[in-house]
Amino acid sequence: MTERAFFNKTRPVNPMALLLILPPKRARYLVDSLRRFNPDLDIRVWPKTGEKKDIRFAVTWNHPPGSLSGLTRLKAVSSFGAGVDHLLRDPQLPDVPITRVIYDDLSDEIAEFVTAVILNHKRNLFHHFQEQKSGRWSPLARKPMHSVGILGLGTLGKSAARRLAAAGFNVSGWSRTQHAIPNVACYSGEDGLYKLLPHAHFLVCMLPLTPKTVGILNTRVFEQLPDGAYLINTGRGQHLAEADFLAALDSGKLEGACLDVFEQEPLPADHPYWNHP
């Protein structure tokens, strides 16, 4: 009688893998975090995809166009950052649900950044820093700029609005659909935008990038602001019409700006932004 031994290699009945298409530092951070949560997760970092038919979910940031097209059993894709416009630019994006990773740290960081920029300008801190370097003392009174208009009331916009309202600013917000936020005047639609602008000493763009918001920061918008307004753009570089923006600075309509994003990143060394007064 012949004896036989049977050996089965353990494998999940329905293997489910997670694919990360992220810059190396972000990928390492997410892999380490997920491994602490569940060491048995099947996590793959692009371009090492393994068996593509196992991949059910992908997390990306600025993925190469077409890199998701061969994932025939993909169930959803998530943006690991603010906005999903980088996904929508991919002409071969699979027809699956799109989500975005939301975490409190990002909301807090952006709200803190916007508040710091506004207070820096209002209290002339940059002026005092420059005077210190020159060994001079010429204090300036704080600027009478009390109102902030925020374009975009998603998770990040709401967080910034609440932080600024708590700091004592008069805060207004505008979005495509109507919102309700305590201590924040909320507007929607085109009429709502032009009701917000005349009162916005500080205009903060936190909009998603869509065909309707490309170039939204333009002469028509700037002309509705109070003279000497200050612009902050943490949305996307494509929101800003560059020629209109530079003209508004040169005319004094805008007293200054803080740009966290640019149409071309990194900003070219010969770009006029580097040396504009």
C-alpha cells in the first residue's frame, strides 16, 4: 500500500491586495502604519504590483497616467491628499468609486497655516523681521483687516473657517452648494460669490480643481475685493490666472499674497514670482 502525504500551502480563498502609488516617503509611512494595524495585509507598492487580479483597492497621489488601467478587479481608488483632480486627469482611470483620505492632522495643518499667514500680514511681522535684520526699530500698527473670505467649504475649508472665527475674524465662506457653519456667513452660487468678495480683506482659495474653477482667481474677482486685499491660495496653481494676479499686485488692488501652490511645480527659477516686489 502506497502512502501519500498531501501538503496545502495556505492562501486566502479570495486574495485582496492594496496597491500604493505614492512618493517613496509617503508609501513607507503608509506601509508602516498599516502593518502596525494589521501585519497580514497584502500591501504592494507600485511598480511592484504582483498579480494584478488580486488588487481590489488603490491609494494614489499623482500616479502615472494609465497605471491603474490593467487592474481589472479594482473596486475603488483613493487620493492620498487634498483633492482628486490628479485622478481625474488620467484618461484611462477605471470606472470605480473615487474617495479621498481625510485625516485630522491635514485639516489642522492647513487651518494653522492659513491662520498664521493672516496674522503675520495683519500684525506686520515680516516687516519687523526685515527691520531686525537691518538693525532698525520702526514699529507699524496692525492692519485694519478683520474679514476673511474662504472659497471652498469642504473638510479643509470648514476647519480653517472655524479656526479663524475662533480667533476673532469675521469669516465668510463660499461653495458650490449651500453650507451652514456656526459663526460663519455661508454663500453659494455665482451671486453668493459676488456678495462675499467686497468684504474679504483676506481671500483664501481652498477649492477643488474642476473645469469650472480653473482660473477662478482672475481680474473679475480681484476687482470686487477691497483695495489692498491679501490673497492666499492653498488650492491648486491652476486656480490662479497669473497675468491677472500680477496686474492686481502692480496696481495695488492686492497688497500681497501667499501662494502655496503653482501651475508648474517646482516653480521655475526664472518665474517672475521669485523677484516680484
